[in-house]
Amino acid sequence: MFWIFCFLLAGIGIWRGILPLHIPRPVKITLSFFTVLLAFNFILRRLAGAENMPVGVQLFIACGFSLLALYDGLLLIYDLGYYSAKYGYLLCKKSLPGFLKNDVLRKWLLLPAVLIVGIGMQNALSMPEVHEYKIALKNFPAELDGMRVVVLADVHADNITDGRRVAEIVKTANDLQPDLTVVIGDVVDRRVNVLNRDLLILGDLRARYGVFGVPGNHEYYSGYGQWMSFFKNIGINMLENRSVLIADERIALGGVTDPAAEKFDLEMPDVSKTFSGVPDGKFKLLLAHQPKIAENAVLENVDLQLSGHTHGGMIRGMDILIAGFNLGMVSGKYDYQGMNVFISNGCGIWSGFPVRLGRDSEIVLLRLYREIR
């Protein structure tokens, strides 16, 4: 699937961005060559064993890849408007305006793409702020009114999001004095032997009822078994299709694996198994990295699902597209068929596309209350 995405990225950039330009053929060939390199940089780096390159080089490549992706998007939007207007004029048998005859606007699309990437990367690489949300829940235990839950999603630790940044996230989370801290996937983007020293600090996370986690798709890409052992060894209780009773057994806290498990022949997410044996009447709180698990969670009468994965859509406008792949949910609170779902924007960013515009990173503090009827 990722190969197809890379082909499309390179193909659109060359076909709609480079070939229509009135520039010498050798320049077109050179630009096309570098476009292919950018589009396939993740695959090429992995094949070459060059995943842990210097930060400056990685940021330069990430900037180029982000620029290509946004430029492609703008080209598609432009072509839709350009050809709609062009054929509209032809159908009405009216004279075409000069810019339609010459297609002069295409070459300038790179400028807004550069602006978006520049501002977006600056936003994405800044430290996440604390965002507080209140959620009223009809089955929430009245004795726990005001319960404080810190949500850490999508840290994406690598050589850009390094140990210093992770340490700041841990300190901020602990300063919120949570009753419960949950780490809901995509914590890492490198192998254990590369990041283990930087991530030992995660063992300092503290909460009254404990620190719990679930895997995201990037844990599978980075060595699933080793990372699960690492997290458990530093004190994060990983919930892989199982649940525990917390808060004097008033809450059944469950967590599932990630759909990425299918590619590695590992256990797929199973909400039914997760809450099997949980007594009736318990408040069910589910940790699931991907929002689409809600399709199964609602069948098991889950009261509240906490997810990440979407990064909030990263860019206003693009979030509509990303919501389409996640049951229409991308950031914040939702009612999914009567079930409460909360999706965090994440407190980090994937370094392959480190761009945020209008969808800032966040350390989430949830305040849970019993709904007043």
C-alpha cells in the first residue's frame, strides 16, 4: 500500500507539476529524478540501512517530502478548478481568459506549499501545550467525579523527538497530578537498541491508579516484541486485548492491540476478548490507538474510548480527508452511535511529515464527570 502511495506522489509531481513547465528537458529530467528520490525516501533509507541519519539531514529530507506532498495536493485542487473553468467557458462558447489559455498560475503553486511547510514545521516541532477537556458520562461512577486522566498519544520518539523532549513531556504530565495516565500508541519510530536510553524516562510517569498503555501501528514497524517488553520493564502496564479493574474496581480499563498486527501475523485487536469476564455494570474505558476500533467497541457497550493516530489531521482542511479514514472522527470529543470517543491530536509528530497548521500537538488532561440527568 505504501509503495502505491509513493508511486502516486512521484507520478503526480512529475506529470502535473514538472512536465507542463516550459523549461529545458535536462532540467525536467533532473527535477523528476529528485522527485522520485523524495517520494521513495523512506523505502530507500530502509533498504540502505540509513534510518538513523543526522538530525539536520533528516529534517531537510522531511521538509522536501512534506513540500512534495502538499504541492501534489495543491496541483490536484488547481487542476480540478482549472479544467472545470476551461470546459465551462468552452461549453458556453466564450473566449478563454489569458490565464486559462496559458496555464500561468501552475508554476506559482510552489510558493503557498513552501509557506505552509515553513510555518507548519515550526509549529510541529514546538513543545506540546496542555489542553484540558471535560467529558460528562452517564454511567461514570459518582464517587470518581472530576477524575483526572492524562492522555499521551503519538509521541513518535526518534532522533528528532529525542530524550530531552520526552523528558519534558513526562514532567508536564506528572505536574498535572493525574489519577490515571494512559499512553495510547505510536510512542516510537526507531528500534529498541537505538532509543532505549532516551525512553527510560517514561518509567518516571506517575499516576494515582497507575500508568497504562497500548501499542500503535508504529510499534509494530519498530520491533513489536522488544518494545512491549521494554515498556513493561519500565513500569507501563501494556494492555494487549485485556482489561484490569482500577479505582477501587469501579472502572474496567481495557486496551487493544492495533490493526497493523495483521501484517506481522500477530494478535489482532479484540474488544470482546478485552472485556470478557468484566462484571455487569462496570464503567468500561477502552484504550485503542486507532479511532476505527469504535466500530467494535460500541458492540461491547464501551462507555468511553480514548484514541490517537490521526494527529488531529495535522492541517486544517486536510483533517477532513483524514477523518474520512477514521469513521468521520479526527480530533476532540465525539458521540459514535451513543458511545463517547475522544481523539487526541498527539503530543509529538511523525518526522516523515512534521507539519502542523491549525491542529497543534497537545498533552491532554481529561476531567471525567457523571452526567447530570
